[in-house]
Amino acid sequence: MAGSSTRGVLFVHSSPRALCPHVEWATENVLGVRVSLDWIEQPVAPGMLRAELSWQGEPGTGARLASALRGWAHLRYEVTEEASRGTDGSRWSHTPELGIFHAATDVHGNVVVPEDRVRAALEHADDPVRMRTELSLALGQAWDDELETFRYAGAGAPVRWLHRVG
């Protein structure tokens, strides 16, 4: 949508030191501005670093950030994008073991499960374990479980705003 703007946050929960410049370069390429993240030690994973960056850009920037970082060994990250005029909010979560998970989010950041996913889970109402597994997958529970300790370790970490110029 022309002229629309949104914002979000890139949370790099853990990155090997050698990968940090590549994360910055990939982020610069997507945002179109110079990026210099404030890397700090990740206490949950000794030898790994973490960083956060608030960004502003056009709708879809979050998807481009998540795609630019996808698949890198040992990299754990999340990207959020707030809802904007005509677009839903989103969250992308990535772990080396699980790969990437995407979900639409509401104004409070809660995952919104699409009707077809709920209906597919209900197809297994006669098997509560399977139904719970399907709903857990739709909510991204495995990603939340793996990332929660990394999120907690980052509580209180500094966040910098980066605005797209031009």
C-alpha cells in the first residue's frame, strides 16, 4: 500500500560472534540504512551474542528481514511487525533446530490462528492428543518453548530505534 508505514523489532536472541557482521549487513540490505547493532553477551548461551533493533519501514519489511536471516546456523531470532493500514501484524520466530515459524498477530502481539487451522485441528476431536498437537503447532508453541529463556535473558536490554530515510 503506497505511503503506508509500519514498525517492528528485530530480536537476535543468539548469534555466534563471527556471524554478527553478516546479520548487520543483511539487515542493512533490507532496511536500506546503515545498521550497527549493540551486541551483548547472551547469558543463556555462553559464547553467543544478542542484540535488538527497532525499525520502521513499509509493510512487508518484517517478512524481508526474517527471510534475509533465515537458515543461518546457530542463529536464533524473532522479527515483529506491527499492524498497519490494510495489513495484519506478524511475528516470525527462527531457531536452528526448528527453522522458521510465522504467525499473524493482533494489536497486543497475540498469535491469531486462522479459521482453517482451527477446523483442521477439530478434525481430530476424537484424538485429544493429536488435536492438542495441531493447535500447539498452529500457535508456534515449540518455538516459544525454545526461545523463552533467550527472551527472558534479554529483559531490560537496550533497544535502539532505526528509522528508514528517504
